[in-house]
Amino acid sequence: MSHYTTKPRFPLRSILLLLSLLIAPPLSVAAEGDDAFLAAREAFRVGEAPRLARLSGALANHVLKPWVDYWDLSLRMKDDEPGVRAFLAREKGSYLAEKLRGDWLRLLGRQGRWSTFEEEFPGLIQPDQELTCYAWQSRLARSQDRSVLDEARAAWFATGDLPDACTPLMDRLVSERRLSADDVWDRVRRLLDAGKPKAAIAAAAYLPDRQIPGLRTLEAIAKKPARHLDKLPAHFDSSRLEHELALYAITLLGRQDPQDGAVHLRRIESRLSGDEQAYAWGQLALLAAKRHMASASDWFDLAQEARLSDDQMAWRVRAALRGRDWPRVRKAVEQMPARLASQPGWTYWQARALAAQGKREDAQRLYQRIATLPSFYGNLADDELGRPITVPPRAAPPTTDELAQIAALPGVQRALALFRLDLRTEGVREWNWTLRGMPDRQLLAAAEIARRNDIYDRAIYAAERTVTQHDFELRYLAPFRDQVSPQAQELALDDGWVYGLMRQESRFITAAKSGVGAKGLMQLMPATAKWVARKIGLTDYHPGKVADTDTNVKLGTSYLKMVLDRLDNQPVLACAAYNAGPGRAQRWRADVPLEGAIYAETIPFGETRDYVKKVMSNSVYYATLFQNKPQSLKARLGVIPPRGGAIVTDELP
């Protein structure tokens, strides 16, 4: 349901003023008070409450004054409860109100002030795990609501660390025997799999003393897992701890070489319980599947008694796909829980398996479920149904009145101001929160406002959330055509594919910088940019130019062309190489021809797998828009030729 149920009316003068202030001017134009706001932000960062209070007075009329008020209250929340309440009432429904309420609830939870906590918690819209645990504590403390423990028990089995706020609840679950030793070991295993030995030992503290593993023991096994398995203690058969340590060693050995892990597992298999055997084979099967080993499917069969994780169930399907074993694909999807099997990807592959077994009508019904979805699997389903992929009819452009309504929203005004000050993180949060629950017409207006302000990523964010009215020219924006299209044409690259990749890399943020140092529209690593510049003879290149739009596009497209040429002119391989490196893209090929969709589905790296799917789906829509004719994703994916000679890795970074 929309949060915007009324339609405010504006006099013409107000409309023109809003549009002139919020849509037309470039974000580089500074506003009065910007310097004072940035100084206030710095005062908050270093905890200088008096300085922050002084600066606050000079910002009374600044659009970002609520941020200053939030910072001020954050520094003195313990001493100004009336101020906190007044802010929450004044900024009700805003991102900052949600943020301050969450901060205050954490303080109340730590203090055990459950009466006030219960008054304020219902006003929180998106509680995290920590606040959810405090809410459970509150219910248990004030009403002895026993159902709380049933809800809290589910958190024990969730993926990820548990915050300290959950510890009293876990203690209670153990003391009341609502968590068994098997439950504790389940969590210990998952934490060890995630490479978190200290957290695993903390979870194991709920076990009897003789069953708690030591950190030094875990570290020793991690260094030499085969040695541990070759020297099992004499009391191995009677010790649950020793069995678990052996299973840990099997998993670690399997990460080095799944086949070696299998050899060691078979040596001790008879000394393990059926459940332990199934768990170990499930671990090795997952590792083998990610290496595209033919034995993976057989090992998954040995693990059928195990409670497979979502990741294991997914890779069980992928292992069967890699072997083009459609009966196994069908069986693996059928044995998934409904919440997983109903996802578009597994729906598509189940339909493919049914079609391969001659059950075309059943397959058609599954394709129909996901067809028309503007995504990788929706595109493939359309192809299977013989429907060329097109863009939906373009919605009517936002009216002046619709633009003014969105421009008048305080959250939008704050977001634009934050983007102007290059505070992207804060701007994105304000923007996303404000757009929450908007209907299509308002989303399209927001997208247009972002586009006019050159905030392309937020324009895409807004446009791709529409449900019935769409504008794919906003959803698949194509800025910088003057730089990109000529360069793509010169290199004989499909500019729809180049834009599909660029959209995924940076969302057209020219100053984008990844956590590993990639920069610019095409997210080039400094070493790669330097190497490409040398290869193409860009004599005036220096590291400072990598984020320059013209230079970045030239280097990025040149590198993409080199990768494409080296990898048999296969865009799917080139996408994988652009994200994970040419050597990996080559190793992930099969010894026989492999359907492009199966290659993409069986990429071992989750990030790269998702990246390739999105780039290729993006490219279909860009090509449709650029060429004004229907497209086929399956045709673009093609068939990947068998693995050839190894790539000379020193020729491509």
C-alpha cells in the first residue's frame, strides 16, 4: 500500500519554484550553509557536542538541518529524552526518525527499560536482529510470554552472527533444554564452514565441557587437516568432539582437493554415524560441484540423508546441469523446499528438465509462471515460449504537478542536497527510504527528477520498481552516448552489451570506486588501466586519469575487446573474465560444448554468477531500445566451445 494517499495541490508559482530549485540546477552548485553543515558533520564524527550545538544555530533554514539535529541528539541521547521524543514526532516517517528510534531502542534495551521500549518499538518500521532480540527480551521480562522462546529459537539456526542482545535468550533456551547438543553442533559447524573459529567456540560454550573444541586445536587442524585425520586419537569412536573435529578436517581437506577429502573420508566412514557420513559427503559434494567435478552428483546422492543447506541444494542442481543430466536436475529441484523451488531460476531449470523428458505441457506451465519478468530467467522463459523479448509500452511522462509533488517531499530534498555535497551513502539512504511504498506514477516522477540531476543510479532504482506503468528508457538509462557509442563502434563491440556491463559495474556513477580499488564508469583496477593504456599506446595516461569519463570508457572498452577476442568472441566468457579474470573464465569452461545459460549458472563465484546473468539480461534490453526490435537472450548466450589451450595469463591482467 502506498504511503502517499493524498494528492497535495500547488499553486503555479510554487510549482515553478520547486522545479527551478530542485530539478534544473546542477548538483555542483553550492547552497548557503553547506560549509557549516560539513563542519557540523565533522564535529559529530569526533564527538564535539558543544561545537556541533553552535553550528546548529547557523543552519536553522538549511534543508539538511534535521541531520544536524539527529547528530546532536545522538551525542546526548541519554540526557535529552524529551528532545528525542520531539524529534521523532517532528520527523515522523522519515529515514532519520527511523534511524534515531533504532538508536534509542538500543539504548533502552541495554538499560533494560522495557516499559519505554515496548512503547516505542511499534513505531520502528524495519527492526534488525539486535532490536528483534531486545523486543523478545522485553516480552519475556514483562509478560513471561513463552512463545518468545519459540521465535528466538529460529534465530539460532539463521545464517550469520548473533548480536549480544540475543545471548540472554540463547542462554534461556539452553537452560530450558530447548536447544539440544545436536542443535549446538549444527551452529558450530556452520560457523566453522564460514571461517569463524572464535564464534564457533563461543557457540560451543553451550556444550558439556569435554565437548568444547579449543582454538589451538582448530588452528592446528586448519594448517594440516590430513595429518589430523591420519592420527585420530584412540578414543575417537566414543567421542562426539573427535567426530566433529574429523568432519571439520574432512571439509578443510576437501577445500584443497575434494578427491583427497573423499579418500580420507572413505578410510574412516565406517566409524561415523549415518548422519555424519551424509553430512561429510554433502560438504565434499558442494566443494566438488564448485570445481565442476563429475563425481559431485554421486556424492550428493550419498548425502541425501543429510539436511542440505540452501547452497548445497542449489549446487546439486548445478552439478546435474553441468553433466546435462536432466532426470537428476528434475529430481534435485523437486526435493527442494517450496520456498526455494519456486524461485525463478529453479522454476526455469525444472521446466527445462521436464521438456527434456518429453513433458512439454508441464514445462510450458512453468515457463508461463516466470515469463515476462525483466530478468535473466524471465528472458529465457520468453525465449522457450517463442516470445521475442521487447520492452513494455512506455508510460506517459510525469506531469509538472507529479514532479512538483515528489520534489516537495522533504526526504527527496534532503537526498538531493546530500548528493550535491558528495555524501552519497547518506543520500542513497534518504532517497531509498523516501521512495518506499510509492506507486508507479510517483516512482516515475522520482526517476525523472534523479535523471535531470544526473543521479543516474537513483533514477534506475526508482524506475525499476514500477509494477504496471513502466519507462524502460529510465530503467535502462544510457548516458554518455557521445563517449560510449563511437568507442564501441570503433572496436566493433555491441554497444547494448557495453551499456549492459556498464550499468552493472557502476550504475553510471562516474566517481564510483569499489572496495578493492576499481574506479570509474567501467570499474577499472589501476594496474589493469595502466596495462591497457600501454597496450593501446595511450602515451599521456597517468593514474589520475582512470576516473576521467573519456579515458575510462576508452580503456574499459579496449580491455573488454581484448578479453572478447581472446575468449572465442563469447560475450558470456568475456563478462565472466571482466569480473573475475580471464584465467578463471577459461577454467570454468567444459571439455564439451556447453550451453551459455548453463555456463553462467555454474560459475563458482556467486558474485560473478549474478554479474554475468545481469549483464547479459541488461544487454537484451539495451539492444531492444537501441535497435528498436525484439531480442533473444538465449541467442546472445549462445554455446560455449570446449576448453582449449590455457590462456597465457601474463598477456591479460
